Amino acid sequence: NIAERTAGNAEEFAFHVRNADPKLVITLTDDIVLEGWEPCEFAAKIVGDGHSIKGLSKPLFTGLFGTVENVALDGDLEGDGSKTTLDCHKIDFGIACSTNCGGRIANVEIRNFDIKVSNSTSYKSVGFFAGIIKDGAIIENCTVAESCKMIQRNCYVGSIAGTVGCSDEFKASAVERALLAAIVSCTNRAELNTWYTGSCNIGGILGNANAYDSTMKPTTVISNCVNYGAFTSDLDSPGGYVGGILGSRDANAPGSDNGRLEITDCANYGKIGPVAAGMTYGGCIGHTYRLANVHVLRFVNYGQVGDVLSPKGNAITGGSSGGFIGYAQDGYGGNPIVFTDSANYGDVYGFTRAAGFFDQFSPNTGHPETKCVAYNCANY
């Protein structure tokens, strides 16, 4: 039987969350301030009823196995338009949860937060909603407000989520073509900024969508999502991959088919630039590698991709840009990259290379059958 509880203050909320049975439904009856909150795993359900949770200096949850819906996560503690800056400092990080472990986040808005990665020497996954989404995780009808900003260093960064993951338990139990993660009907309006001279993987919606397993061949879905946020940098020499929807897809696991990525009915309006040496930009996807198996349907890019001058006003000396994809690298095993009924309306700038669709495509020398194709597509 489903048990229902209400929470109108931090004490009631904390008690119900930390003693929650998976069948419990916690409904907020007022805005809640969670100062000094220590995150925990959560497998039950929170219904916000349109209220907000404020005061967070850490993720709401470490691992989310349940549901969070119809609530705002707000960094404006005093109601005066102020913002909260969160430092993720060497951990996978999201404001709703560090990892969405097959849980569901729906109808949630995040506003008045800046996330800064001040010190990361290795790749971590960072997103406003979740650092990692895995094992059937769903994020739907969610928004990152214009009052937010991501300031990243050497990470997988997406406005909604950083990286798609997959646990060993999910691999062992899931059926073939099981849903690994889905981001549906989400919108980003936050600026995405890098301040590091090393590598970055940044997506307007998702940072990195790895493929994992040649037995279950999981599916990752990004559908009906829109990015308005611009990618910015104060440096002349950042490196890495940036996409209006997805930063990168690395599919280098053993096997000939490690799963499928579907991007459907998505659009980018954000400026994807400026180009610098070592940067690869795509209106939809920055970079794919090997067993990509990417299928994009009805994508439209309206944002400018690349630029003619560096952030400091110097002449561009490198970089590459594509209206759809920056670089489709080392295509392998007959896994195609397919765009259908899609269009680019954005200006595309690149010093070394630039293209309305695919800036670079390089099939693996042993796999000439691998294709990168556009059906019924247009570049304006």
C-alpha cells in the first residue's frame, strides 16, 4: 500500500526522507529551506505541489532511485534575486542528485544557481539536475532557468546531466535494447562557460552519452529538448568538444554494436563558440567516436557555430565547426550516424574547417562500410 505524508518545513521533510519506505509519497505543503542539508539516497516519491526547496549547498540526494516532481530548486534564499554558487570540487555533481539511478525527475525547475568546478584534475560528470544518469533514469519536462550558469573545468558537463552511465547490475538484468537513460521535453537557458585550457565536453542538454555493452545494446534517448544557452569562454585556448544538444558520444567498448542514441525533435538556439585551437563544435553534437550508432530526426540548429575572433579578440588559429556535428571520428563496425529531416540555419565559422552539416567524418580504415549520412536535410 502507498503511504502518504506531508512536509511543510525542513524538519518534517528531513524526517520523512530519511525514514522513507519506497512506497512513501511526501507532498510539500509550503516552501522549504534546507540549510546544512546532508544528501542521502532516496527511493520514494516527492511531490512538490508547485513549492520550492531552497538553501541547498550540496545535492538534494546522492543516488535517486525514486521520483521528484513538480518542485523548484531555488538558489535565491532571501527572495531578493540573489544566487547561490555551488562548488562540485572533484565529485560527480547535480543539484537534484549526484546520480539518477533509474529514478525519475519531472516538472522541476532549477533557478538562481551557479555551479563552479574549481579544482578537477580528472573527468567528473556535472549537470544541473544530475551528474550521472543511468539504469533507466528519466528526466522530463524540466527547465534550467536563465538565472543559472555553469562554470566548468575538465569535466563532462551538460545543462540537464553530465554523463550517461550503466551499472554492472543493470547490464546483467536488462533485456536487449533496454532504455539506459531518457531526457525528454527539457529546456536549458543557462550559460555554459569554460575557464580551463585543457579538455572539456559540454552539451547544451547532455555532456557525454557513452555506449556501454555489446550484449544488451542499450538505448539512450534525447527527445523534444531545446537549448538556448550559449557556450562561452574567457580563454583563447580551451580544448574539447561542444554541442548544442550533446557534447560527445564515445563508443569504444568491445563488440560491433554497443547501443543506440536517438535524438528526436530537438533544437539549438544558443551560440556555440568561439572557436579556438583544439575545439570542435557542432550545432547538435560536438564529437562522436567509433561505435556511435546515432540517429537524429527533425533536428534544427539556429545558433551560430564558431566565430571569427577569439574571446580576447585575436584571430582564430584553429578549431572546426559543423552545423550538425563537429567531428565524427573513426567510424567503426557499420554503426551509422544518420540525420533525417533536419536543418541548419546558423552561421558556421571555422579556421581550419567548417561545414553546414558534418565538419569532419573519418571511417576506420578497416570499416569503410560505416556511414555518416543526411536524408532530406538542408543547410541555409
